[in-house]
Amino acid sequence: GKAAEIHRHLLPLVNALFVVSNPTPVKYAVNQVGFNVGKPRLPLIEPDEKTAALIRDPLTDSRIDLPV
């Protein structure tokens, strides 16, 4: 059904948000779609370029349109 279709569409993004086990990927993604939630606080750091690409690519592919 429609729910399964949406689930399959968003699954790559959901998997990317858990590429590391802390809130860093979620903060990065939320900042990327236009919400200024700032950088992670130490001892957490922003994702390196490889990790950022793992998040950014499915985020772009998902075409999420959020009103900012």
C-alpha cells in the first residue's frame, strides 16, 4: 500500500541517520533542510565529509520539502 511505498522511499534516509550512534547525523540533516539547530556540542563533532555524504545523498534523493 501507500504506507509501504513511503517507507521504502524513506528507508535509505532513515538508515543514513543511524550511520553513527549519536545525534550528529540528525542534527546535520535538520541543518541541511534549513532549520538552524546549530552544531553538536562537545564531545560530539560534526560529521566528516564521508559521513556527511552518506547522509546528504539520501536526504537529497528523498526530496523532503519542509516549510522553513
